[in-house]
Amino acid sequence: MLLKTRGALTASAIAQELGMTKEGARLQLLKYTEEGLIQSENESSGVGRPKQFFSLTAAGHSKFPDTHAELTVKLISMIRSTLGDHALQSVMDAAEQSGRDRYMIELDTVHELEARVAKLAEIRSREGYMAEYLKDDNGYLFIENHCPICAAATSCQGFCSGELNVFRFVLGEEVNINRLDHIVAGDRRCSYRINLKNKLVV
């Protein structure tokens, strides 16, 4: 979970975060490495010995839930092959509209931007996206550490574009939202920059 939400970390950082000895952390890391769940990479930062960073492998990421992955991918393939891409797009459009309607019910009485971003993170976390947000001088960084529909999104990226459209709709026309990281593109997480359109980003 720590590597999933924080990305690559050294054994020392892992030990400190988990309140255990460095040796204990290394034993766990060795076990997960042998099981193919994590991998290590040395990074040089100038003077001194390179630091060893540990991160999840594809097998490690797969330990987190991907909701009905096999069935969903099969259904996408069947719709595309039997009814065509136009029919698949119609399904994607309906899914997007359903997302707008669901989220707006919960966001209807929330008006301040940060409160809406926080509520969206709460909703997405309930749906399995392990969402969180950070506030900084440029607005908000909205982060999803996991994608529970990754297999489906890889098979049909209409899911991803539809989700971005839903975010833009429910947060309002006065808000800019741009994707920075994308799990489907190989990043460890999906992240989005959110700021008011009249706010200068530096």
C-alpha cells in the first residue's frame, strides 16, 4: 500500500514510514522481490553511493482490485466486434452521463471549490481509486493512486476521456482540469491539475 500510494522509496524511507527497523524492511522487500511483486533500481544523486529505490511491478499492481476486469474486457470486445465502434461510443456516452448524474447528486449542495474537490476525492475513493488531493500555490493536485477499471480502460480509453469529461462537468465551467499522469500510459498513478480559469499558473 505504501509503494502504491507513494511510488518508489528507499528501504530506509519504508522502515521509517512503517515504524520498523531497516533490516526488517529489507527482509520484507527481499521476500516481495522474490515473489515478483516489487523491483529495485539504483539511482545516483551525485556524490556518494547510488541509492536503491523499490517500486511495484506489474504483478504488484495487479494485487489491487480491478473491478470485473475479464468480463468487462470481453463485453467491450463483443460490442466492438458485433455492433461496431459507433455502438461502443454510445455505451461510453451513456456511462459518462451516468457518472455526471451520480456525482452531481452528492455535489449539488457543495459550492466552494476545495470542498468540491475534497468531495470528489471521497466519492472516487469509495469507488476504489484511492483518491486524494493536495493544495498548493497553483490550485489543487488531484491524485488517483489506483485504477479499479484499468483493464477496461486499457481496452477502451473512452473510459478515461469520459471520466475527465465528468470531472470537468461536476467541478464547473470556471475550473481548468488537465491530466498530468496516466496509469494507462505507464505512470504509477493518474493525476490532474485543477485551478480556477482566472488564476495565473506559474
